[in-house]
Amino acid sequence: MKLIDVLKPDYIKIPLQSELKEDAIRELIEVLEGQDIFNDSQAVFQSVIDREKIMTTGVGREVAIPHCKKKDCRKFAIAFGLTSKGIDFNSIDGKPVKIIFLLLGPEDNPGMHIRLLSRISRLIAKEELREKLLSVSKPDTAYALLKEEEEKYFEIVS
């Protein structure tokens, strides 16, 4: 499995309209509604927020990776959003977030969940990719950049 198997161009929102962490998470969950991924968007939102309370998903370098495992998530999905405004995610480096990957997945495959988080982290660690992403204005362009970068890595096996 690759990120692009669970991140579709339709799951990308540029620009995010939200200025608050909770609103941005809701906005990305809304992108995934109607995609046969989960039943209850409010329950998914609450799970992501509960996870956020344990430890911030603002990983630094203007990136956040909010995520949750949920019983009613039928499959893995990633929503991606960009904002030029910057959102306070209580990031570990104290900087506002402009790049957000929302990862949702089923509870019964925690290993894949961790591998997908790791893959996102590895990709986004590249400053050049982050800079390119922040300059795009269309979902297809962001998807193409992520796809091109990910082709340099091995596929994740379950």
C-alpha cells in the first residue's frame, strides 16, 4: 500500500477555509464524507480530537498529522489540506501549521496505521517537498507532487 492508494485527488482541499484546529479537522473529515469510509462523521471527529488531547499531532515544520483508529472506519483514508494562514496546532516547534494530513483507519490494523503515519512523516521531512506543496493551488498538483515523491520509496505491505 502507498499513500496514494488512500489519498485521492478528491480527498485534497486547497485552500482550507478554517482558522482553528478543530474546524480544520472537521473540514477534512467533510472531504471524506460520502466516500464509504465511515458512518458517523461526528464520532470520527471526536476520536481525532480525543487523540489530539493525548499529544499534539503538530509535528513541526508547519505540518500536522491528526489521526485516529475507529471501529466503524471500513478502510484507510487520508485527507490533505493546505492553508496559507497557519493554524495553531500546539506544534512541538511552536509554529502554526499550513500542511495537514488527516489519517483515518480501522482499529483492527494498527500496524498499517503506524506505517502510514511513518510514510507521511518521511515524505514531509523533505523541505523541498514542503515548499513545493505550499506553493500549489490545485489538488491535482499536490497529488502529483506527493505521488512523484512517494515513488522513491518501497510500497508498504500489510
